Amino acid sequence: MDQARIEAAARELLAAIGEDVTREGLDETPARIARMCAEIFSGLQDDPLRHIKLFEGSGGCEPIVVRDIPVYSVCEHHLLPFFGTAQITYWPNGNRVLGLSKFVRIVDCFARRPQLQERLTTQIANFLFENLPCQKVEVEIEARHLCMTMRGARAVEATTVTRAVRNGNV
């Protein structure tokens, strides 16, 4: 990630909206924005495969559900945050299961990119289905979008729910 370029762009944006980028309070903002971008878009350099770690399971095929996984992402249309929770349900196929914390890390990896909630849900479901020994995967994300609450429709209470289901034997 090009930190210097992000700083210059932030400085230009502040000047373009009529701010004095040298005034106290704003003088360090471009550097803070560059550091923030490195953090919130770190998924662009992260490989979700590094989070796959399988363990011995019970050998059953009952579903495993991980709820309330925090989701923090940035809408690619307005570069404003959206946030909420994900729920992942998967049915193992065999005696190997993914470590539970890995679900959180995989969601975070895909969320830390400029995103659309619909694509984020699909990416997670596809990735898990293609990389886990499983019969079925369901991913649901419920989120609030600041692009809908701070501007535009100003629908403060609106939430968006997206769901992806993948079936078959791997």
C-alpha cells in the first residue's frame, strides 16, 4: 500500500472541500488516514488460505454454527463503513473441522477490502465451500450501511441481510 500517495490524496481532498490542511487538528490527519487505510484495507494483501487449519472432529455431519462474528467493511461505492455481524453454518464432511476462530479471521480477511455486502457474503461462502471438507455452507450477514444513514436516504434504522448457501459433497 502506497502510504505517501494516500497522504497526498487525503491532503488534496481536505483542500478541495475548503479546509486549511495546515491548521491544528488537521495537520496530522493525512498521515492518520494513510495508517487507517493500511489497517481497514489490509485484506487486500491477506490470503485467506493461511487461515485454514483443520482439526480432528467427532466424525459426525451435524451442523456447526458460529454466530455474531463482527463484520467491519467499507462500501466501495461511497467509501463509507458498513458494519454488523455474520453467521456461518457448515456441515462437515468427514472427521476434519475448521478451528472456530478461523471463521472470524476468514470473515475479517474478506471484509477488510472495499466491498459490497452481497459480494462479501458470496466470497466467504464460496471460499469455505471450496476449501473445507463439507457438505453444505450457509453464510448470512446483517449490516448497517453509513452510506444509507449519513447521506442519501438517511434510513437510520435500515439493516441489510444477505445470505449465500452452497450445497454438495466435496
